[in-house]
Amino acid sequence: MSDKVVTLSEAVGLVEPGDTIALGGMTLYRRPVAFARELIRSRVKDLTLLALTAGYESDLLVGAGSVRRVRTCYFGLEIFGLAPMFTKKARDLEIIEETEVSLALGLRAALSGIGFQPARAWQGTDLLKVRPDVKTISCPYTGERYVAFPAIKPDVAVIHVQESDCQGTAILKGNLALDREMALAAKQTIITTERLVEEVEGQIATFPSRVDAVVLAPKGAYPTSCYPYYRLASQEVLDYVDACSRGEFEEYLARFLDGGEVGER
């Protein structure tokens, strides 16, 4: 199998304007921050941001003007409050209302190679009013009504992992979120990893056949946490929130982009 290790800038080259990009991780844990930095540097625009939960790196992408559409069931910074740039720019974005169920079932439909996944969820709520693209169907056997959640197939998935080999066999520790499903459903998958190893040990999350690029990115999730390598850098997140509250996002972004590229071979 071929060596798929590339630099961050080479991996970002797989992302095209208008793509749906799925970001792995959960809230402020194991987010692909280093990739987001390089993506902002690349000036790729008009992206659809897909995430189970969107956090720090997603807010930077929104603030930098990289994102046109958002698909997530949560966008915030946990105990640190609202995501400031998303809050500020929400009216300028197309927001597709999602829940954990709609995201999980949409990815599952894509993995199954079908156009939708039926479920009882959302019935009796107003979600169907704000998502006219989500239809209801009748079971051909019982006549029971179901909601048909449309398949979600990202153009690119970016997953930050603890360990990977050079072909893209990777493991995840802690909260898996929907990372495995995103990696399998996406047209292209990029792995950023804390460590490159000869052979991975543990529960395998991604396989070489579904991975297009591997980037060595130590501390690639910082300031979000990456168990067991480092904890959440709370002060950095607070500094970000404070900068935005003072109207100094551009100054913070400039410092963030000057953080230096990680992931060179």
C-alpha cells in the first residue's frame, strides 16, 4: 500500500470551493484545529460546514468567511458560552436545522448506498416545517408513517486521531462522535494525527481504502483537548472569547494564523 503522508497544505488542496466539509471531534475535544488554520490560509470559500457539534475551529472558519452553510446540531463553546462569530454572523449564513438523529441517519443512509433512512424521530415537532426537504413516507408493510432522513455524503471529511500509520489505518480514543461514519461516508477523507506509527494498536476507526491523505500534526487539536496527550487549554479559549467580545477577531485571527504550520514530514 502506498504512503499517504502529505503536508497540511497538500491535504487542504483536496478541498474545493463549495464543498461540504465534515469536521470530526466533539465540542472542545479532538477538533482538527491545525487543518482549520491551513484551510483559512488557503482562502477557500463557500463551504458547507458539517459537524455533529461545531466548536472553536468551526467558529474561526465562520469568522474568517470560509463558510456559507452550516449543518450541525450544536454550535458553541460549552462552559465558555456561545460561539461568538457564529452568533454574530448567523443571519448571513444558511443554517440547515439538524439534530443528532438526522445527522447520524443521514450518514447511515449514505453508508448503505440508499437515498434516505426512515425513523420515527421528528414527528410531532416543528422541525419538518423548517426542513421541507425532509419528507414523510408510509411503511409498505404496516402503513405506519416515518420520517425519511435524506442521505448525507460529505465531499471531504477531516478527522484528528491519536495514532495512524502511513496508509491511514487509525485509532480513536475517548468520545468517537460520528467520526467513523463521516470518514466512511465522505468522498475523500483526510486524517491528521498526533503520532505516526508502524502498526496501530487498539480499536481501528479508519481504514486505508477510505483514506486519501494522512498528515502528521502533533498538537493538531490544540487548544481543544486530545486524550491522553493534552488537556483543553481553557485560557486560550477564554482569550478567544474575550478578543471577540472586544471586537478584535481579526487581530486574534492574525495571531492564530501566525501560529506556524504543523504537519511537515
